Amino acid sequence: MFPLFLVVILCVVGHCTGSERYYNALHFGTSINDYVLFNPDMSAFQESLSVCAWIKRIYTGSSYPTVLNYRHSSSAREIIIAATGTDLEVLYDSDLESYSSRFTTPAGRWFHLCLTWAKSTSTSKLYLDGVLVGTGSTSSRSLYTGGGLCLGRLHPSWSSSSNYVFGGEVFNLNMFSEVLSDSEIKKAAQEGLCSRSLQDLESRVLKWEYILSRSKSGFVVETETGCGAFLDMQQNLTSLLNETTIRLEKELEVVSETLNDTEHSLNSTQKELQKTEDLLETCSETLADTKSTLSAARKFENVSRWDVLLTEPYFNQVFTEELYEQLTSSWTILEKYVGVNMTEKIVDHFRLHHAGLECDAFDQLSPAMLKQFLGVELTQGIIDHFLDHLSETACNRTTES
């Protein structure tokens, strides 16, 4: 039950209108003249019914504080509900009265009560605060229609005893044209005084808002339960929660779009970085090649024409006539290469075929020798060089010259 800390305000009939009245309880005085009496259409309840209400005992001076009495000319006790369980009858059968000891809620506090009945099973059931506490047997006939319903005491046409005065408060009393399930009753009780879980059932035929509009006798007034303010606050909170949820969803959508854009940007950046890495790798390879070329070039940057004397067979050797002839014959050979681009291949040719004296000769132009001249412009000097060395007489010709 929801705790209510709102100030209770008495509301005389006619002072509360519209939807506000639905959330009011009825407060009954302690006189035999304080009651509500009307003649509802009971035809919907002939085969089955459920009566549910929130009840609060205040007055303790009566033995049978009657909350509700439906009286028919053929059955004065067709339905009776007393706030203490000392008078509980359906179709004039009083089996449920044996469970009066289960009515333990003290005076001044609300408790939830449901009474169900079905002709098909000839069974009545009593629920207190959502719990089934007793079952009774009834006759197999249908409920009588055309009777009068009295709240706050026994029907005036039957008894005027003050022993049946209710003198308390009742709220949200509804009558349903079916037997409510255990779970439905339990939920209504657990949700507390302001529960609306049963309000939208199609079987809710006799409605609390209709009862509130009935004529009242004596001191019977409407009093606030606080449920109106509570449900308004609940509705406002629900509305606020929905608005907040919508706003957060929109903000989340914006954040999601931003994240997608950021992810796209990061992907583009990653691609650019990959391109940069590839370019750096290419530059690194080019730099390595350049370093290698520079390293090879440095080998010759300080080389002079006299460095040949630092190589074998000249270095640390006696410079003989024979060595002199060898050097001069090399210059003779080089004379043929005036105007030729001095490449590494031509140098390799000299090393391979002219390592010794000028009289080193070859009988024919081998493929290996010619391969050394790939990419070299064949000048007349190179051709003459080949011709001079294609026979063993080359040495003689060179000597004679």
C-alpha cells in the first residue's frame, strides 16, 4: 500500500466534480441514518461476480460493521460484506463467516477485500490483501435481480439495528461480472490503494465512479485519498521520463552520427598514413641505393693516375723494364678507346683479357667477352682493338710498332 502523507480533505457531494471525484473515498458516520442506497441493474451478475474494495474501519462500536448489503425481496442476505468478517454471505450462505479470524487489520488502516462467486461451481471465495483466505459453498441457483444495494449498513427495509452500522471509509468498490483470477486480485492489492489494474476490465459493470454519484443519506461525505495527486505525479513522471528518453535517444543518435563521422575520418587518416608509410619505405629504399652509390663513388674520389703503382705487381716491387713495357702497352690499348664512355664493363674486360702484357691475345670473340660490351657504343677504336688481338701476331705488331 502506498503511504499517503497528504492532508485528508473532506469533500461534500457537489463540491468535487469531474475526474477528481473518482479518487475520493466515502466516509460514513456512526449513525443508523448514514448510508447510500440505490437500485442497480444486477442482471450482469446472475451467473458470476466479483466484488472488490478498499476498506478502513474507524468506528468499533458495532458487532457487524456492514460495508455492503444487496437485498432482494426473496433473499435479504443475497450479498453481505462486513468489515470484520463477522457477516459474509453470498446467496444467503454464510460459509465464509468462519474465516472472520483472518480479518486482522487494525482499525484506522486500509485493507483490500475481494469476494467472488460462480454459479457453475456453487463456490464463493474470500481474498484479503490479495491472498485467498477462505472458500465457501453456495446454492446452485442464479443471483436474484431487481433488489436494492445499500452501503454503510444493512438495507433499511430489513433492519434498523445500530449493530450493523459501518462507521468507516470505503474506496474504489467495483463489481465485476466474472470471477477474477488469483493473479488479478493479488496485483490489485500489491499495487496499493491507488492501483488501477482492474479499472479497464470490460467486466467492471458496477463502477465506483457511478456509486459516488448516487444520493447519500445522513453524514456520508467524500474524502480525498491522495491518489489523484499521486497518479498525477506518476503521470507527470512518466511523461517526463518519456520526454527524457526521447531527448536522450536524439542525443544518442547525434553522438552515433558523430562517432560514425569520426570513424570515417580515422579510416581516411589511416589510409593516408599507410600511403605515407609506403612513400617512406620507397624513400628509404631510394636512400639506401643512393648511399650505396655514394659509397661506391667515394672509392674513386681520391684516386689519381698514379694509384696504379699501389697495386700488384708494382707496389713494393723493383720497377723493371718489363713492368715499364707493361704499363706503356696498357696506354697503347687505351689509345683505341679515346671517345668511349669508360664503363665498369670495359674495365672488367681489361681485367679479364689484359691482366698481363700487351702480347696477351685471344683467338676469337667469345660470347662472354661480347657480353661485357652490352650497352657500350662500338666505336672504330674498339673494333680496331678487337682486330689487333684476334691473332697471336698482335703482340708482334704491337712490338714492331
